[in-house]
Amino acid sequence: MPVPGTTLSSLRPLIQGTNGAVVSSHPSASMIGLDMLQRGGNAIDAGVAVGIALNVVHAHECNFLGVAPTVLYRADRKEVVTIDGLGWWPKAASVEYFQQHHNGEMPAGILRSLTPGAADAWITALARYGTMSFAEVAGPAIALAENGFPAYRFLVSAIKNAPEVYTRFPGNEAVFMPNGQAPEIGDLFYQKDLAATLWEIVGEEHSHRAEGRLEGLQAVRDFIYKGPLAEKIVAYNQELGGLMSMEDLAAYHVRCDPPVHVHYKGYDVYGTGPWGQGPVFPQALKLLDGFDLQDMGHNSAEYLHTVIQALNLALADREQYLADPAFVDVPLEALLSEVYLRERRQLIDPQRAWTEMPPPGDPRSGKAVLNGVSMPVATAEASLSNQESAGTSYFGVIDKDGNMFSCTPSEGAKSGPIIPDVGMAISLRGSQSKVQSGHAAALAPHKRPRLTPAPALAMRDGQPFMVFGGYGGDHIPQGTLQVFLNLIEFGMDPQEAVEAPRAYTYNFPNSSYPYAYFPGVMRAEGRMDAEAREGLKQRGHKFEELPDWWEGSCLYGVIRRHPTSHVLQGGADPRGEAYAVGY
């Protein structure tokens, strides 16, 4: 969007380079990724370094024992793969357990804990697709934790706006509110215990250095999942009343699966699997393939209505079908098939909004509506502004060879308890499972919850084209869709695309317990023009206005690669501390 009185089309400059580019939720993490590229690492090496750095500088939003869903492209193999980076429920957990002991409710705290996912995602990515050691990629993050980094606005405001969140557990309070005070901008923020634990892990790798790089990485993994760190995780989990066991950690491994894939107007778009909400953005995108979005006009009432209705339909299917495919038969191919989507697309009325969540479709039969499904009950006496969200971050990397790494690390210390003397937080992302018997996403022993973080990447004519993603729970596929359309349909550059105002629907049950549901509600940033707002209200949307630059869904990042010159262009969301760098 033009900046009045200037020739600028965005508040921040478009970052460009030819050798490599990194975008992430914090400038220091982005610079660390760039340094890895300059030292000869590939996008996977750089990505893991960025991820571990974000586990330090974005510790309230993601952490080493949290989650790290990833989609990556290896140029030498011409292959897109995903790493789920998502832990599973303890073997002792079940719907029946919560019914018997907690009246079918899911109490806040340790009973929501999962095995660590991010740590194995970093190690697996390095081992299978990288070239560097754990020590090389973790070294800069350790320095940030040990020597401190300047506290920044996004972190300081998070602590000051909700101090009770950061004092629920002693370990969290010691890190985020030392001496009982929140940090000020510019204060050095230390995580000495975290640094010491990461040094221990590096030492374990070093002791196996003579055996080779892969053997060293295996030693790192064993230390975390079977050795001393596993023992500390389980001991503290059980001390707090959790269900985790050493057997749960020892049996756990991340899963590397083919991605979700759709084709849209010359672009191949890839996301993570149905164990999370990865298919929501691709499905909504394909629903929109039948409309002339450019003719509607960017962020017009007609355009926003159509985009929101497509998201409503995709999110209704998410509620019915998406879950861990190791436990549930997910009709993924049918959900993304043109036969099914052609029928589903006809449910979008250009003049009337869904005032409640649409019924799910019946992809197995190709029918637009699945009959006989009970609909969710609206949340009573609750405010959208009071809905707590789990922390999330984002980063993407493209190197000179076209390798791509797109990741949404999450589950930071604003969610889970930091283990004393360890400095890492236990993941409580089990909150995104259902405690309803028979639901596709109902929790079960060693089952994965239906995770909200969902990164994406795109190819064009068989060549690497773009990494992109963002922050914000159920907002993630919605913002991702709008950023993508800003680029592809409306010709924006990456920085313009992430800065443009966005809109969101809440016409579905929230992913996190207690699954708040606000029928017919949509919200948009205040920069949307008055004519668009009025047009949305006339179509029946329960419209609510957000601040002009709303931080509740932010940290979006994009890097795209020119198909012939291979120039890399990056954009980072100014709503948070996201930053893009390139050289």
C-alpha cells in the first residue's frame, strides 16, 4: 500500500539478495541463519540454526521441547518433504482417563503435556538434509542464552500485558520476571540454565565426534529422548502430576511424510499433513480457483466475503475430518479433489454469509453436504479478546541452490512449565486434542493433536519459488491464504503482501480447549475501507473491527525466488519483530 507523501509502497524496504535469504520472527535469528549460509551451510543447516535461535529469543512463543512443523525442499533431489515436529500423548492418556478423573474436561496445566517434538525435528532435519553438526548450528543460540540479548518490544509487552501467564510456574517466573519485575526494552535477557543444557548436549555430540557427524547427532538425540535430559523431563512432568514416562519419550520419533499438495494457476503449493491444519489453506485456495478474484478488487467487500466463505467451508471440513492419520482414515485426496470442491464451491452465496459454521461436506461421495452431523454450540458470555493462544513463531530460508526450509516453531514458555535447572519448557500442546469420544481429533495414547502451526512453500514450473507462513493459531491458514493471494492475484511484492490489512473468520470451534465458537463472526483490521466494512455487514457477517495493525496474528514472512534471475526477495511483518535479511 502506498505511503502518503513518499514513493514507498511499504513501510519497510523489500529485502533482496542472490546468495541466500532468511526471514524470521526476530532479527537476531534471521542474522544467525544468514551467517550459516555465508559459512557454507545449506538452507536446512541455516533453518535449524534459526529455529534453535528462536527457541532462545522467542522463548515465550516457541522452545526446544515444543513443536516445529516443517516443510522443506531439497534441490538436489527435487523433493518436497514434511517433518511433523509434533509430539504425541503419553500412553497413559485417553478420553476415558479425562472422563473418569476430570468429568470429561481437560484441566489446564501438565495433563496436557506431549513428548518433545521440536528437538527431534531439528536433529532429523540436520541428519537427513543438512551438512553441519549440532554444535555448529546451536552455537550462536547458546551465546544468546548465555550472554543475554536485548529485551525487545514484542517480548516486553507480552510479559507486561499478562504477568500472570509468566508466573504460573517457578521456572518461568525466574526467567521472565527475575526479581519479580518484567524486563524493560533494552535490558539484557538471560537464560543461563538453557545455555547450560544446550552446552551439555553439545558435549555429548563432541564425545562421539570421532564416530562421524551422523553418529554425533544420534548421540544428541539419545541424550534428549533416552538419557539425562529425558530423565529430567519425565521427573518434573510427574512431579507436577503429569502422565509422561521414559517409555513415551524413548518410543517417540518425528515423522517425515509427503506434503499436502495442490495446483493453483501455475503454482504448486505445499503444506503439512492432516495431523494438523496444514490442508486448510490449500483447500480454501482451491475453492477460490473458481472465482475471478482480481475482478472483485483487492479487499473489496465481494473479495473479502468470498475468501472468508471459502475459509468457512475448509474449516468446517477440518472440524469433521482432520486428525492424526495413524489413527483416523482421513479422506485427504477426496477433500482436495476438483470433483468434490466443484460441489462445495457452489455453497458460496455471493450475497449471503454463513451465520453459523457450514455443514461439512461428504468428500467420499463427492457431495457438497454431509447430512446428519450435529453442529457445535455457540460459546456463551465469552469475548474473542479473552481467548488465550498458544505461542508460535515463523521462519523461512532459501539458499543459492534453491533449497527451501519453511517452519512454524511453537509452544513456548507462555504455555508450558520451564523445568528448573534445565531452562526448557514442557509442551502442553495436547490442548489441541478433543476430549469428545468419537471425534476424529479425540486424544488417544501416542496420538498427535490436531496442531494449528502450518508452514507452506510453493514451486513454479518445477522450480523453487517461495516459502511463507505466520503466527496466530486458527488465524494461520487464513493469513497465509491472504498473503499468498496478495502476491499471486494482486502482484504485490513480499513486503507489500505481509503489510496489507487482513481479515479473519471465527465461525468454527477454536482448535484449543475449550474450543470457543462464535457463529457468524468475522474481524478485519481497521485499515479496511468503510465501503468494504459496510458491504460485509450487509451480507450478514457479524463484523468486528480490529486495530489497524493487529498483533494477534502477525509475524508473517515471505521469501520468493525469481524464476530466471534467481534473485531472492523477502518481506517480514512489521506487526511483530519479524525481519528479513539477504545477501
